Amino acid sequence: MEAAERHVMILKAPAEDPEDDGRDPYSHLLRENGFAVTSVPVIDFEFCNLEELRDCLQAPHKFSGIIFTSPRAVRATALGLGTDQRLPARWSQHAFFVVGRSTAAALRSSLGAEGEGAESGSAVALADYITQRSYAGPLLYPCSSLQRGTLPARLQERGVRAHCVTAYATVPHPGLERSLALALASSRPPGFLVYFSPSGVAASLPVLRGLQLPFHRLKVIAIGAATQAALERSDVPVWAVCKEPTPEQLLSRLSSPGPS
């Protein structure tokens, strides 16, 4: 590959995988395999409704488990527990469901619990995993203000109830425009642009277009079908899609000879 083809710009939330000591596992793996990586945090998070979440966490008898679809949901739960940050003992009798290894790692590190379904890769696939068995009570679901209702609707279709608590809001990262301008000015143009979420697309795309980034020259990779759809709605051609949010799958897409 030429130099630009080895340069990857990653647009995502700041890294928060507790098992990687603050390092972004995506950037780490790509650099190990000879790629130059520029990582720009494009979104951030504000926590909310923690008192409501705390009330739910103090009533495990009302629920049959908890669903975590991101490390932020785990963090919100830890904050909701207050200074003790320990789940009431009865939660150990319930199931904990997670999307992705980073969420599983956050759950293990922050709350000392093991999650199921980490390899499901998406909220829809996790819903299918969850509904393989029945539950006496609803599942607590600390979620984003941007959650589209797909997972609760999928569960409801199959007779499983979810109690949703909006625990965090997604906002553009502070100084996003300056960060992107500096990243594009200080390094050679990227060959790949990697988007991780629809909210990341919404926050950064207008800025990048204002900076006249030549999208037609880039290979744009979407992490997940929802991110792919957000890009296509914005008329950005998607070169490849990672169906699962893992560093290994991103490396595989970057190393493939053609789109997938």
C-alpha cells in the first residue's frame, strides 16, 4: 500500500476500555500491524437520571437482569450506585447482558460482574440471545438518549420486558472542529476514515465537509449497520462494514483487497 493507504483516521468516543490501561485497542492493534493512526474523539457523554437509576438498582427484586450496550451504560450504573459502587447482593442471582468485549470488560472492572452475550456484536443480536429464555420480571436497561428503541421492541415482540432508564446523553466532543482541523493539517491525508456510531457521523460530518475533506478519495468504513445507514443517508459511500465492533474485524477490513 502507498503511504496514504496505510493512514487510518478513527472517529469515535474517547477510549474507555479498562483492560487496555487507557489505550484505544483499535489504534493499538492497527499500529502493531503497520498502520499510521490518527484518532480524533468526536463525541462525549453527559450522565443524567442517576437518581432514577439508583432507585432501580436498589430494588433487584423488581428485575430479572440488566442489559448493557456500552461502557457508558456501565459507568452510569457505577455512578448511580454512589460512593459504594457495589450492587446489592441479590443482583448476583440475575443475568447481566452486554454488547461487545469492551462493555464486558467495563462491567467486570467497575462492578465486578461477568456479562453474557459479548460476542453478539449488536443490540439486535443481543436481543435474540436474551430471548432464548424466559424471565419473571423485566430487564433493567440503562441506555443513551439516542437509543432508537430497537432492542426493547425486539424483546417485547418475544415476550420479554425491558425497563429503560435514559442514563446518558451523547454530545459533540468539546473542541471538535479545532481537533479535526489540527489532525488534518498535521499529517498526511488519510486513506481510510472509520466511523463508529451514527452520533459520531452527525457530530463530525458537517465539520469535515466544511474543512473540504475529499470523501471521494477515501475508503470509509462503518462499524455496524446503524453507522452504515447514517453515512448512506448523508450521501457518504461506505467502502466496508464491520458487523462486530472488534479491533480484529477492523484490521481484517483494512487488510482486505476490496470492499466488503
